[in-house]
Amino acid sequence: MYAFAELLDQTFLGISLAQYGGAFGAILGALIIRRIALYFYDRLLLPLADKTGSEYDDLLLKCLRRPAGFLVTIGGIRLALDILKLPSEPVNLLRFGNALTQVLFTCAIAWALFNLIDIFDKYLSNWAARTTSTLDDNLTPLIRKSLRVFIVFLAIIMTIQNFGYSVSGLLASLGIGGLAVALAAKDTLSNVFGSLMIIFDRPFRVGDWIQAGDMEGTVEEVGFRSTKIRTFAKTQITVPNNIVANLGINNFSRMPRRRIKLTIGITYATTPQQMRTVVERIRTLLAEHPAIDQEFFLVNFTDFGASSLDIMVYCFTTTTVWGEYLDARQDVCLKIMDILEELGLEIAFPSRSLYVEKMPGDGQPVPEPGSPITTTEKGKA
């Protein structure tokens, strides 16, 4: 017994074996307590939270489970360091041990806060799902990522401070370095601000058919740096957001109705009564057509063209789907052709009349100006 006590009094690096054993026991006890605590945590608290009607308490317990277990382990490490009574000479191990436990405690708190952002994100997502605006849908992931970056940055700053370094000097250095980085990455920053302008201004969203400058297609993705547009040729255009934000956006997907605008030219052989009849028939056609919006349409004889009498047809379809719009436009055009055929009218095509005068002395009578001796040439444009 005396020999065993004498063995425990043996020292290594100024610390007795008894202290090493006590430190080891403290850490082992902390691990056992952690395992027992997590057992009751999973068997009691989690089932109790499942019985409530809220999903937030379930998410809260799941977010805190692993950080809470880590805190128990840190408590064992802190107790072990107190038992070891680390020396401060020739190396200040006591200060290092205190700093280590503070760093571990900071990491545990940061871990818990990092996980708790999931609850905040869940709340924002549920709130955004109840609104009709797409702005909050785009802001939710931005807020989540910003908060997590802030927590990680704050944990790093506190860790550096716990090890005895000057945070103020570091922040000043980061300020100067940040200025240099900002100047070097001004295009990247302008793209980020461009993405924020797109999010807040909402000129388009994913799935919209847009035209921006010479680019036209469907928006596939709106990122922090660029916007991806799928063209109708099935190619993909990646455009930096600072360029998109400064372009005029023509959003075809936000049309409430699609326009049909036609100019029908019929021949000059048409009589006034026939013109009145065809205009009225086309108006009736539009008023009875199920694919034409009835709030507004126009049908009028508008111009005496160079080779035709022009009728303007101006209306809107009830659908905005491109294929359905083309079907409706085709049906309107075909029925207008049926009306013209029933009335015996013809669609005019470009023509030109040449008036030929015979000069005196060629053996032919000299016609009076404007005489009916004319030649008409007609051809398709």
C-alpha cells in the first residue's frame, strides 16, 4: 500500500501520477455522464416534444443535442485541468489550458447558435410560403447564409482574443486588407449588388420568359454573381448580374393577355357596302370567338393603301401560352379568309400601273392625258 502511494507521488513534468489519474477520471466521468445525459435526452425530451403540436420545439431539441453533449465534455476537460494544476513556469501551461477551455466553450456556443439558425430559417420559410410575394422567398436563403457567416466570423474573432492576440489590431488590418480586396474584386461586388437589385426590384424570376438586350429566353437560375438564361435554341447564356441590372428587361411571362394585330388588305374592286359588311362580320367573329378577350378589340377600315384597302384587326387572346396563342391566331386568320371568300372579296397584293403615251408622228392617235390606254403589271411581293 505504501509502495502504491509512493508510486502515485511520482511526478512527470511537475505533475504527479495521482493528478494524471484524477484528470483521466474526470474526462472519463464526463464522457459517461454525456452518454447518460444523451440517453435520457433521446428517450424523454424528444418524445415529449413530439407530442406537442409545434414543430419548433422538436427542431430546437435536435439543434441543441450535440452542442449540449459537447458542453458536458468541456466541463470534464475543465475539471481535469484544475486537477492537474498546470505549472506556469518555464512554459505557462496554465494560461494555455484556460485559453483552450475558453475556446472550446466558444466553439460549443457558436455551434449551438449555428444550428439554431435552422429554426429561424424554418420560421421565415413558413412565413414566406404564406405570402404571394417572391421577394421574401429570395431573401430567406440570403438571411440564413449571412447569419451563419456572421456567427463563424464572430467565433473566430473570440478564439483569437482568447489566445491573447489583439483583436483591434487584427480588425484594423482586415480593414486595410478589405479595402485592397474590394478594389481588386469590384466587379464581383458589383455583381453581388446587382443580384440584390434583382431580388428587391423583382423584374423577373426563375421560369420567366424575358428579353434583355440581344438575349432572349427562359430564366433558369438567379445567383449572387450571374443569371443563367436558357435560349430557345437550347443554349445557355450566363450573364453577370451587374449587366442584367442595367439592361431594360422585357418580361413576356407577365403579359395578362397576348396581342393579335393584323392588317388585311383587300382589292380596290371592293364596294363601300361590301367593306361595311366585311368589317361587321369580322367584329362579330371576334365577339363570338372563345379564345378572344371580350374587354377590348377593334376592327376598322383604316387606310387607302398603295395597292389595297386596309382593314385593321386589333385584339387580345385570353391565353398567354405561346402554343395556344398561335392556335387562336391561326383560327382567327382562317375564319377571316372564310368571310372574304363568302363575300367574294379578294386579298390584294402589291401592284403597279404604267401609263403609256404615244408620241405624235408614229401613225397612232395621240391620247388625251389620263386616257384609258394603260397597261397594268401585277406580281406578288
